Amino acid sequence: MAVRRSKPSALRARPAGAVRAKPAKAVRAKPAKALRATPAKAVRATPGRDAASEYESCACVTDLEEVARARLPRSVYDYYAGGAEDEQTLEANRDAFRHVFLRPRALVGVSAVDPSTSVLGVPVSMPVLIAPTAYQRMAHPDGELATARAAGAAGTIMIVSTIATCSLEEVAAAATGPLWFQLYMAPEREICRDLLRRAEAAGYRAICLTVDTPVLGRRERDVRNRFSLPPGLTLRNFEGDRATMPRTKAGSGFAVAASRLIDSSLTWDSVAWIRSETKLPIVVKGVIAAADADLAVQAGVSGIVVSNHGGRQLDGCEPTLRALPHVVEAVAGRVEVLMDGGVRRGTDVLKALGLGARAVLVGRPVLWGLAAGGEQGVRFTLEMMRSELVMAMGLSGCPTVGAITRELIAS
């Protein structure tokens, strides 16, 4: 399948200093024009000390988000940050961590804290993986290539989205660490078969099948902004109409484009079909119900990601941290369980592991780092999460990941 080359010039923007001077007014006053004129190229325009100083002064991921917000056009920020409808689930994912408390142990001896572990047998430096997120070249001209390089430098796994703005082969060529490929099942099985074969040939380690998108949730920020990809950006894994996103007079161009890639008829038999087409391990992403976790194990998957799509699909859905222990109980150690949704702190990672997760996935924090400083910004984000996790492990009396058990969670 041919790979199209985007035109980087379409992403050029005014220098970061201009954005920094009037972040709120410049982004909010003329969102449509900003999308065309200044789509995040500002990061490349000031790659030196000024650009770095902005994100390096951040104390936490929330600070980093504010830097990214000032750099991104409103419609792009809203696409990354937003959720479905009233965004109840988006908020609940984050709020769930505030209602789980830790019960640390004292005098354990934590002079050396080691956050390393493994996921599906692959060693990682910490139990934090990069979740699949679409259209990363809206955040930075290098997009998924920068994220892949940062993931390798951090010693963790990047999961590459089907609807990336760099092809899966381009990302694999840039990567210095292990990759998984996230798959949306299109109605045409030949398209899916081609993606699976390309992922295998490019050296991806697993297929991450998204199962929580039989139809697309209504993301009202995108409707209000009439969201579409900036000129020059395409879905590089596809050709023809599927590679482009229409501009609409009303509503979301993303919703129109996504409808071409979603097969609403998927069942557990579809997992069996994927197993017949690839030798790679399969991880299903988007399981909330314990009953579905059991069916996933029966279908022969190697892992489950407890996920509600970051609050972007069914609004009012159970937050993932609450669902996690029920899925873990249903799985009973037969496959590895991961989770995403609302992870912003090292203590969040600690709580998820205490409730039975093998590792967590982070999406939006990586995008904030990418928008703030490209590859170095993503490295900064991952190092921030690592250092917070190491501190939280030490303060909890957990010198290794194996020492993090359910006893750490105050019930």
C-alpha cells in the first residue's frame, strides 16, 4: 500500500514568543483561522533555550498542559483534551483517583527504588506505556516520530494509532524501542489484513485491538469547532478517501472520517479472525465489564486494557480505576491487565498497580509534552512521571514493582 508524504510547510507557524505573549486571546478569538495559520509549528520555530525553558519549568503534568494549551489552536487542543457529550466520564476518570487512598509501610528500606517491570514479556523501565493517540503531527511537525524516539529513550512501549499522521513503517524506522500497533477494524477485512501484515513486517510486537468504538461517541467540542485536520496532514496508513478528512459546514469532519474506519458488526469472532491472520499477541483495549474480560480470555487474547477511551465514547461510563479491580478478579491471573484513563501522577500509577494493573497507558500527558517541546518534551513528560512514581514507591515502602500489592490500598 503506498505511503503518502505530507507537506511539512503546511504546519509552519509563528514563533512561540508570539503565542506566549497572548495565549488566551490568540487561541480563543479566531479558532478557525488559527487552525489554518498556526498549527503548532511554533515549537519548531523556537527549538532552543526559550522553548525548553517553558516546559522545563513545569512542576507537573497539569502545568505542562497549560503550556500546550497556549501553543495549540483551540480546535486542536479541544480535540486532544475533550470528551463525549457532557464529559462526565472524562472528569470521573480523573476524580476516581482522588477517592482511592494509600496505606504506606514504614522502615522497609528504600535506598534503591526500581520501577522496572515487563509487559507481555518485554522489559520496560517503568509500568507506564504510551497510549495510542491520533493525529500527533497537529501537536508537532515530527508527530509520532518524535514520540517513538522519546519512548525508546525512556525504555518503554509506544502504541501507534491506526489513524496516525505518520505511517506505521515511518514510525518503526524512527523507533528505538518496542512498538505495538493499535487497530481499528474497518468493514473491509482486506484493509485490516493489510495493516496486520504491514505491522508484522515492520517489527511491531503486539496488536492492540480497540473494542469500545462500535460507533463514534459524540464529541461536542469537535462539533462546535467543526474540527478537521489542518491542510497537508493525512492518515498516512491509508489511501484515497480514507486518508483524508473532509471539511464540513457543520459538525465534525473527524466524525465523518471515522465512520469510514469503524465496523459496527464486530463480535468476539472478530478476535478469532485476527488471531488467524497474525502471529502477534493480541491485546483488547476498551473492556470495562468483568463478563467481557472473561470472554476476552476465552477468545485467546494475551492482555486486556481497561479503558473507556479516555471518556471520549460513552458518556456516563464507569471510570476505569473503579472498573479495574473487577476485571482483575475476573481474569484471575490468566492474562495481563493494563488500564488507562485519567493517569496524571506517579501516585496514580501506584494506585492502579495496587488494584491489580500490570501497567498503565498515558495519552494526553504525552501530547502535552509533544506540543510543548517535541521529542524532548515527551522525554520530559515521561521522566516526570518516572520520578514521581519512584518517589511514591519510596514513600509507600515499595522498593520494587513486585512489592506493590493490594495491601497498599486503604479499603
